[in-house]
Amino acid sequence: MNPLQRPDDLVPETPGSLSLRALWHDGTPAERWRVLGGWTLTVAACLLLGLATVRRGWSGIPLDLGGATAFLTFYPPIPLCLWWTLCFGWRWGALPAWLATFVLALDAGMPPAWAAIFACANPLGFAVMALGYRAVGAARGLRSLRAWLFFLPLCFVAAVFSSAGALLWTFSRHLSAQEQLPIWQGWWLGAFLQSAVFGGALMTLTWPRLSRWIVARPTLFSPPPRGRRAMGLGLLFAIVLAVQAYGLVSLGLGSLQLREALHSGEWARLEEAARVMVSTAWVFFWVFVLIVLFVAQFGYQALARWLRSTEALVTQLAKVNAELEQRSRTDGLTGLANRMATEEGLRALLRTVRRYRTPAALLMLDIDHFKQVNDRHGHAAGDVVIRALARALKDTSRDVDLPGRFGGEEFVVGLAHTDLEGARHFAERLRERIAAAPVEIPGGAPVTYTVSIGVTVMREDDAGIEDSLRRADAAMYRAKQGGRDRVELDAAAPGTATMPGAAGKS
């Protein structure tokens, strides 16, 4: 990962949750002090602020919105715990949220069993937030419009899920329908606004610096999450469920309040219930619009991510296939074309001879007394000699020529646009170069070696490359019989002559 990238771009590649064990064993003292100390202070602040919410009556505060009444609950632990959830993982934010809600529920007189269940409401909402960002890998720095278009609707979905706690609260305290609606609406609206405004501000201000630390210390975090497709489907299911639950509870509570007003026969109460019902319906409409926009944005990001990953996979697969193709056609020891690739190239060369009537020649060469090289210097030295011969073939050949290893210490060279005389000069030049260049053996004395070369031309009437190979092999065999370190031409070719090497070499 390039550390100079924008922090927003780092997010999809960051690991999972911060590991407490890794932080304790691998983190520096300063890192442990900052993270654990900051988290402890957050827990203490959440406990105090949670108690203040109940004791100071920050729940279900009515707001006049131009004739319509909305209810808002101010619960400061939400943006604090949301920040820990998005930055370090769900457990880091869920635990202080659960503790704060559990303590305030006990302080309000809720039975411990109900309080423990009630305290799970906000952690449930944070789980939706964590699931959303893990499924899509969206930017958490909130420095772009696209990042906000993902963050805001996700905050709403999380708020609706967490507002299940309001239903438990009203049920455990046996509140009437008129009292239930303000508590429930205040819960989800307050959670949404606090997450969007204060939580969004915290992420915008702190994430750029924090993301650089995360990228620099990947060993402190759990491995990146897998199964993004399944998480994405799970998030969409959660969104659909949240919208259905929101509509059911909102309209259900509004209808229940309206029915109670009708039964009471009080006009003022009926008018207030109708106003609440209308405002609830309009809120639901705008919430539905917001969710539709979110699903569209989520679908776009998921599709874009899938396309990017698919393109990367296809590119990688093509690269691997090209490498495998290259390896299947290349001799591993010398880097020359192997026998299969060499034969294919010679067939193409023969087709050119037949179609365009251009000359082409074929050389077959073999290292003289190669067994003695192995016996005297070892097989490793033999490999060094073979590689040296391959380098000589590459350096001597043109780009249009085809040098290849045919097997063992035997090589062939296909020469395009070359007649017999040109092939003779090429072979002699190659032979002299090899004989005059001793091979340096690591840890041993230099090895001088020679080659015997057979030369032929490819003919239009050849049934296949086997005919050309057979003639070149016969010429090479004659070079061996004639004393080695020499060039022999195809005996059937016109103007055939022998090109002996230096006298006395064998």
C-alpha cells in the first residue's frame, strides 16, 4: 500500500478489527496507553452521559417543525461508540454502549434481565454499521459526497434497528400508545441525527491521521474480512427488514394513538393525534425516499467493486496463463524454446518455404564428449556448459532465427531467409566462437568444449520437418565420425563440402 495515497483510498484495504491480544503483545507502550486509555475514558464518559440522559429528561423531547411535532432523544454515548466501532471494530464500540445502557436501565428501575436485553439495542445498530462498511469497503473519511451518501442512510438503518430498545423500554414500563410514540420516534431520530452530525464530524476530523496509523501497523489488526458478497446480501436484507419494521411501528403507533383519541371523544386529543399521524406518514415517506437512494448507492458501489475485482482477477488470470504458456514452451535450464515449441517454429518455417519459396536452413548440433564433462567436473558443471552454449546460440542468432534445445546436449537452430552457403558460414562462426570461449565453472577449472554441427536446407518437397531433421542429424553424425569440432553439410545438397575444425581437436 502506498503511504502517500489519500486516507479515503486506504479504507478498502485496511484490516478488520483491532486485536486486543496483538495490541498488548506487539504494540508499543505509547500505542497501548493511547488506545486502552482512550477506550477506558470513553466507557466512563458513556456511563455518566447515559445516566444524565434519564435523570435530566433528554428522552422524547418534542420539537415543533412548522405545525408538525417531532420527538428527539439526546443520548451522547452514541457518536462516541460509533467512532470506536468504525475505527477499531464492533466490539470496541459495542461494549461501552451496552454498559452505559445497562447501567441507566438499572438506575431507572428496570429488572436486570430486561436491562441486559434492553442494553443490546445500540450494539445491534452498530453491528449494522460495521456490516455495511465491511460489505462495501466504503471510505470512512467522509471527504467526498459518495462517502456521505453511503454513511447517512446507513446511520438511519442502524438507528431503526437500535430503536427496538425503545419498544422494550415502553413495554417494560407499561406506557400508553400516546407515550410510546415519542419514546420510539425520539430514539431513532436522535440516534440518526447524533450519528450523522457528531459521529460524522468525529470521523471526518480523526480518520485521515488514524488511517495512516492503521496502514502502518497492520499486524495489530485481524485479517481482512472475507465473504463480502454474503455480507452485502445480509446488509440489503437488514435494510429491507429495517424499512418494514420502521413503517410498521411508526404507522402502527400513530394509528393506535388515533384510535385511542377517537374512543376518548375529545376533539383536542383527536386533532393532536391526527397531526401526529400526518407528520408520521410524511416522515415515513422521506425515510423511504432516503432508503431508496441508499440502496441505489449501495448497489452502485457493490457493482463497481465487483467489476474492479473481476477485472483484476481476469488480468491476473491472463498474466498467469501467459506465464504458464511461456513456461510450457521454454526449456527450464537454458531459457531456449523446448522441443515442442521448436518443432512448432520449424513447421511454421517450412510453411513459409513452401508458400513464398524463400530459403531456410536447419542446424543440428551436439556437444562433443559431453559425458566426459559430467564425469570429470560433475553434473552441475555440465549444466553450466549447456547454459553457456545456449547463450552463444542466442547471441549468434538473429531475431528471426529459432534456436532451441532438442534434448540433453542436443540443440537445433532454424535459420530464416538463409541458403546453404549462409547456413555454412553461420555454423562455422558459431563453432569457432564456442571452441574459443572456455566456460568458467564455480569452484573449478575452466572447461573448454566443442560442438559438432550438421547443416541442411528445408525443401518445398519435404513431407514434414522430420525430413529436414533427419538430414541435419545425419550430417551431424558424419561430423562426429569425422573427428568432431566440425561442420558437415547435407550430403544430398548441391555443392556440399566439409568444414573441418582446428586440427587435433576431438
